[in-house]
Amino acid sequence: MGNRAVRRHGVLLFLAVFLLTGSWALATPPFAAPDEPAHVYRAAAVVRGDLVPPRDADLPPGLAFVEVPAGLVDSAERIDCFTFHPDVPASCVGDPGPDDELVETPSSAARYHPVYYAVIGWPSFFLSDNAAVFAMRLVSALIVSVLISVGLVSAREHPQGRLLVTGAVVALTPMVLFLGGTINPNAVEIAAGFAVWGVGLSLIASDDAGRQRVLLRRLSLVAMAEVVTRTISPLWLLLSLLTLVALAGGPRTMALLRLRSVRWWVPAVGLVTLASVAWTVLTDVNTLPPASAERTGFLAAVRLVLEVTPMRLGQYVGQFGWLDTDSPTISLIALTVLIGALLFLGLSFGGRRSAAVLLGLALAVFAVPILIEAAGFNSTAYFWQMRYTMPLAVGLPMVAAVVAAPGLTTSARAAGRLPGLFVVTAALAHLLCFVWALRRYQVGVSAPLGTLEGSWAPRVGTLTVIGLQVLGLVVLCLVAVRRSGDADAGLGTAGPDDRAGTSPTDGRERPPVAAEVTAAGPSVPDGAHPHAVQ
């Protein structure tokens, strides 16, 4: 794919994702998202220079006072009338109006990593009511959309671009896009994690030295964006990179490490990661209020966490508002089937090593949160939410698509139809989730299906936000199923096991194609392939 085509597709994908995240931002009432008041307060405080507010003995552990505009506090304190009351429309909060006076209020996010908040908090200088919330949401959605579009455009550059993009679209569940339209560092963490997967999978499959350098630069930048969001982000990045290394195999990994640009980018990522970890340790970010649960052994705690895990799994697809509005059953089933189908195809058509890596990733997605929560159960009891795992989990459908690609391409008819079927099904499930959540806030869940006009409506209008969502889904579908123009993008052509270098899926050796001159002179083959709620 030429540079012009890459830029064109990148712009289209960015616009599509921004329409989707932006419409969620406009369709969700102010502060009607997980812990949004705490994050809004933190953003308003950070841009005013309050980076590490002192602890207060009168507050529970994990809380600290910050100074924010009174209008934001007034608005946030009104949401109890409809949160966790799905029959009550969001109109009960009224509109408090602007109030620029700075007041002290406690925030559970008062010492979180400041980078995200410094970028999105500036609208609070000019706005001090609900308008500030929407403005900050759109800034956050802009960042999320850039990161996701980087992952998507990089996925299109993969030798099996259509299949990888199909897995990527399935990975972008309604939960990802809903969070992308809210004020929450978890949204950027997930988007950056998604980009790490899209860029990384294309990097280990590339045999072109120039493209490898571009992809390495992208991977380093999105990795740095990921590790500065939340305290656990470095763990997700580490597990993602280990999975990519396992897929690539030793020879290809070593060849990529010999790239001249690695000596600059790897230390840069390492330094940013160390700075993020240092912030966590030095500012005592992870102080949690004590739990009232009785003390129990580790294995007993694992059993207790396992008992509640099935009830949490729906969050991978979508739980909206303050996680008090589930996805419609048909969307939940459709997207679960799509993810499950990709995993089945990967395990069925992948080589033994690649299938083992895919299975290991799936186990990590479910086991790591259970172990983390069980390890701290005596002090914090239940605190995990499945959205915390999503920077790692979004890689599952993408890795599955890549692993299944060599086997699927032996059947051009099946491979040619799967992308369109999967992408269109996912888009319809997204639209239903969006309208379902919008209906909950406008009229409540007890209103007859199809009823939207109620006592609350988005400021730009109900039909406007639905139209933006539809437009975003249409553009995303058209770009996703479009053949990229690369040799393999049509599917049914040479798979990754037919190219020179080392296969990123089965580890077999092949003669290298691309080479890059290192500082030493000779050419080397480039193609060798727990935290409180945030």
C-alpha cells in the first residue's frame, strides 16, 4: 500500500472512530460514566497545577481534596437521582449552570498519573458547568480515536490485512467506544493497548526494512502512551509484548532487535515506563480503603472471585452508564459469538505453536485479574472490573485472526466472505447497543421498545447522535472490508508462511529478504521475523 493510500485510509479510519466515540460522548449524560466525577475533578486540578494533593486525615485512604469549579461539583452531586435507577431518565438532574468559584471537594483520582488529565483538563479554564464535561470528553475522544486509528491503519498493512482488520473491528466492542467517549484514563489505556496489538502484529510479519522502521516507531509511541495512563498499564504492555515475541519466534525477534532504530526507541519506552512506575510508588497512588471482608486464604479467595467472574464477563461487550445498563441480549450474544468464532478458527487453523500462544493469551486475560484480585482480597475484597483487563483482552480477536489466516487463505471463498459477515454483524450490534443506552437515559428501560423521545435528550438532538453513530459505522465497515491493495490483502494469496524470513506463527526458518545496515557495518536480516476504580 502506498503512502498516499495509507494516509487516506488513516484519515477515514480516524474520522470513523471519532464519529463513534464522539457520538457516545454526546449521547451520555454528564457524569454518567464510571467514576467520571473523580476524573473530571482530577483534570480540573491538574491543569491548575495541583499534581500531588496532600492526604487528609479526615478522609478515607485513597481520597484527597482538590480545588475545582463549583459548577462541576454541583452537577456531579445531582446524578444519584438516576444512576443505578434504570427506570429514571437523566432529566431528574436539571441543569445547575456555570459557577467559576473554586471549591474543595474529595476525589478518589486525586493522585493518579497526571499526563492524561493535563491533556484533557484545559476546557475547565473556560467552562464550569456540563459544557466543560462534554468538551473534555471530546478532547479525550480525539486522543482515543487517534490511537485506535493508528492500530487499524497498521493492521491494514499486515500481509493478511483484511483478516486482521476484521479481528480488530470485533475487538472494538461497544464498551471500548463507550469508554472512548467518557473522561477516564482507562479509555486511553485501552485504545493504546489496541494500537500496540495492531502495530505489533504488523511489525513481526513485515519483511520490508522501511516499513519495519515505521512500525517500530509507531509501536514505541503507542507503548509510551499506554504506560502513562494507569498504574497497571506496564503489566498489560509487558504481557502484550511477550505474546508478540512468542508469535514471532526467536530468530525473527533477534533480527528485529538488531535494527538500528531499536537502540533509540527501546530505551525511550523503558524510561517512560520507569517514570510511570516511579510516580505510582512515590505518590502512593494505590492506597485503597480497607475492606470489611473476613480474612481468607488465597485459594479460598480465588474461588470467591471465580464465583462472580461470569457475572462480570458482559462488561467486555458493554455495560454503560455507571455499569448499570447492560447491553441488549442480542448484541451480547452476537459479539460473543464473533469473538468465540475467531478464537475457534485460530485454534483450529493455526499451527501448534501459534495456537498455544493464542490459548496462553486467552488464559492470561481471564486468569491474571482473578489472581490480582485474590491476592489482595483480604484488604480490598471485590474491586476488579473487566474493563481494567481490556488493554490486553482486545488483542485476543486480533491474534486469533492472524493465527487463523494461513489456514483460512486455503479457501478463498470462505476467507473472502468472513470479513464482510463479521464486520457488518458487529456494526449492527454496536448500533443496537447505542440506541439501547440512549433509550435508557431518555425514557428509562421500562418504556416500550422503540420509544426514544422523553424528558432528557442530548444537547445536539437524538437523531443527530444516532446519525453520527450510523455514519461512523458505515465508514468503518467500508474501509475495513475494502481490499488494501497489498499482495495478500485479497486473501487466498500467499500467507505469512510463504514469505521469506522466519514465520511469526510457526517459527520455521526461511531466507531473509530485507536487510538494514547496522552501525557495525554488516547487513543483518530485518525480515527475521491493583487499583481502585479508574
